[in-house]
Amino acid sequence: MARTGRNKPSLRVLVWLGVILAVLTAVLAGGTMAGKASWAPKLALDLEGGTQMILAPKVEGGSDINEEQLNQAVAIIRQRVDGSGVAEAEISTQSGRNVVVSLPGTPSSETRALIQASADMNFRPVLVTGPGAAVPAESRTPAAKLPKPTAKPANASDSNWITADIQKQFEALDCDKPAQDKQERSDPAKPLVTCEPATAETPAIKYILGPVEVKGVEIQGSTFQLQQGAQGAVTNEWAVNIQFNGEGTAKFKTVTERLNQFYVAAGGETGSDPKSQFAIVLDDQVISAPRSQAVITDGRPQITGGFTEKSAKALSDQLRFGALPISFDIQSEQQISATLGGEQLRMGLLAGLIGLLLVVVYSLFQYRALGFVTIASLVVAGALTYLAIAILGWTENYRLSLAGVAGIIVSIGQTADSFIVYFERIRDELREGRGLVSAVENGWKRAKRTVLASKAVNLLAALVLYFVAVGNVRGFAFTLGLTALADLMVVFMFTHPMLRLLARTRFFGEGHKFSGLDPASLGAVPLYRGAGRLRSPEDKPSLVRAKNKGAAAEAERRMTIAERRRAEQQEQLAGSSKGPAKEGK
């Protein structure tokens, strides 16, 4: 009879796997019902087509662009695109002059603006702030009361920068109309009238800013994180961290020393003076205007105040990728068709189905009913991979390319390898005369190390390919690594628990000839041979050869070199002992 009992741990693991699949399915279903996700994975440029934009770069100051600057432009635009979550984009140069950006699907307005945005980033002190709407004509400052500077400005925060023309421009500006004609790039040595566009959380604000004091090229990096409290505890408030280089650190210290005086004079947190603010300006538009609450001496300011994770990441990206001394104009924009198209995708999927079918046929031929465990494991691994790709397409804008499909097809064989290693270890244990329950446990201990080593190599190769390669190769590496993780989860949470349960059934536990685990067909020699006799190493080869031909061939194939030599010696001894006996008769 098959052994029973101790099924709860295996059932518990299978239940947890079912919970994981259910949660992933529920997450994707929720996103689909909300109209933000789709059951189908997003496709990359080579399979879906998309939008191609030709950008004409323009160096600050009007000089001609050189090759080094163009390559820098391509590199930073690629960082911008990757940072915005757009996967499988193609960015290249054209005729040594233009930059060609091809994006899958239809890019959002935010992505288009991020690509087109120049790197004219700088820091200016705030002089005046006001609501974004234009001041009605009847309420504007009379000519007699318009400001008239009485002296040369002493610093960038001096109100003498505000002239009558600047005041008129400020009052007439309407930040609620973003379609206004874009003006020429501002003079960094002069004041600037500009807007901070409205967001979902805040209305538009307009500013009069002083001259540039710190340039964006002096930013070394930026990050975003949850803010820490006074006692070091993490709060729920998001913050953006900036790191300046040496020159920027010295300049920013001087700026904050002056701005902090306005902050203190206005009463600190209880007061409000726009001159205590410094504006971060990108393309002559304010992206943030934090208040200087302290003197920053180490060049590592932290911006806080009402950020969400999304808005903190957006500002961090703008700071990190905004230091490119080249601006861009969209010379042309057009929709492009898929370079490979649906026919190639169908051929790729057909190749995958053929490979899967061959694995199924081999599994059923080699392992009989045990092959259905392989099939079920592949189905579970496929479901995990599909759900992961669909969810990543929704949350991270990951897009599946033909190279990614190839990575999934390759993983079918690699996934089947894990099951084969495990099954063969179990069969080896059965040949040694063990029962199926102990064979499953001992085989798992031996196979687990091999499976982990194999998947570690696969993950290492995928990581190296992903971080070293560019373009479609990264799509191949990503799916290769993703399927390796899914394979590990399936082997540990489905295949092994399932075999532990099957080992206690009558069909598998008693070694039915169609189970794939029949000890007799595997050439197993029982440890106890009856009549008080135990199997010995010398007995095993000769007994194996006495079995039926199929079992003998299988057992002989599994012999080590030492066992084969011992068997040959026993046959020679047996033959020489029979010869003299016949002559004696």
C-alpha cells in the first residue's frame, strides 16, 4: 500500500502558490476594470509600431553642434526615456546632425515634453510671486506707480531688478494659457518673468525671478526618498535630494545665506517672504520653488513639501537629466508601422508552441504519467510569467519585443531541465531500492543544489546581458531572467510539493508500470532480498543483467565505470567456472 500522512506542509505550499496567482490575477483585473491596464501584454516598437520624432539639436549660444555633444544628447535622451518608463525605444543619430527617437505606441504628452525639453536648467532667486491668472486691465498698476529702480542691483535678490516693463509683463502674463507663444531663451544675467504650470494638486503660479546664480550643469545627481524625522524615523512625506559639485556647492552656500536672512526676518515657518525662495527653472519655466529654511554648506539640499512619490520622482528625473547644454526642436513627427509586424510574432509564437509540444511529447514518452507533472509545471510557470509581463506593462510600461518572445521560448527548455534533473534523481534513488516517499525526499535534496546552481548561472547571464547590452538584446535578457525566477518558484512551490503528494498515492507509490516510477522497469534491486539476505555491491550488476532486456539496458546505462568493470569481471569468473565443470562431465 502507498504511504499516507504528512500531506499538510505540501498542501500549504500549493495553497500559497494559488494565493499568489490569484492576487496577481486580481491586480491585473483591477487595473483592467479601471481602464489603466490590459489583459494583453504591451508590445514593443518592432511588433506594434509607434511614433518617430526627428529632433533638431541646437547648442546654447547658437554655435554648431559637434559629434561629442550629439552623442551626449543621444545618451541623455535615452536616460530620459528609460527614466520615464518607456521600454524598447530606439534612439539614434541621423546624418551626424539630427536625433531620431522612435517610441512604441503613442507617447504621452509628458514623455514628449521630457524628450523635447532642453537642458537649460538653472537656479534663480524669487523676487515676486502671484496667482497664475492675468491681472485684469482695469486693476493693473498705473503708470505713475510702476517701479522705477533707484540704484544698480546689489545682488540677485535686489528689488531694483524689477523695472516698469518687468512689472507690466508680470501682470499681463496668464499662466492658465499654456498655448501662449514661446519666447526666446532668456538672458541668464537678467530677471525673468515666468510660470510654474498648474498640477493636479496646485494651481499655476507666476514669478519674477532674479538672474541665474547656479547652473544646472553643476548638479552631480539627485534622488527621491521618504523624508526622515528629527529622530531619524521615516515619515510618509516624500523628499528630493540634490547633490552639487564643488563649484555649485560654494555658489549655493552663498545663495542660501542670503535667502535664509529673508526667511528669518519674515518669522520663519510662521511668516512668508517670496525672497526666501529659490526657483528651479527648466526651459525658462519653474518646476519647483522651495523656500530656503537653512544655510546649506555641504551642497546637499533636500526639497520637501507636499510631494507624492510620482511628483518626487518626476522632479528628481528633471534635475538628474536636465543638465544637457543642447535644446531640441521637433523637426518632424510621424506614425511608423511595425518593423516586423504581426506575421513575425505569429511565427515566433508558432515556434514556441512547437518547442512546447516537443517537450510535452518527450516528457510523456520518457516519464509516462510523471510527464503530466512537467506539463502542469510548465503551465503554472507560463501563467506566472504572463501575469508578470502584463502587470509590468501596466505599472512600469514594459513592452514585449520579438527578442523578449525569443527569451521566453528559450526558457521552455531551461524550465524543463529543472524537472528532468529532479525526476532523474528520484529514479536513481528508486534504483537503489528505496521506496518512492524516501526517493522523493532524497532526490529533492540532491536535485535542489543542481537546480539552484543552474538558475544562478541563468540569472547571472541575464543580468550581464541586460546591463551590458543595448536595444533588443536587453529585452531578451529581461525575459530570460524573469522566466528563471518563475521556474525557481514553480519547482519549489509546485513540482516538489506535488510529487510529495503523488508519492503517497496508490498509482505512483506502488510503482504502476505507466507511472514512470516503476522500480522493476528501472532495473532496481531491492535492498532486502529475502531469507535474511541483503543486497551487496557485488550482487547488483549481475542481478541487473538477469532482469528483462529493457530493465537491463536501462540499468546498465546507469552503471558507473567501476560497476561495469566489476560486472565484466564477474561474468569472466562465471564463464571460467562453468568451463571445467562441463569437461568433468
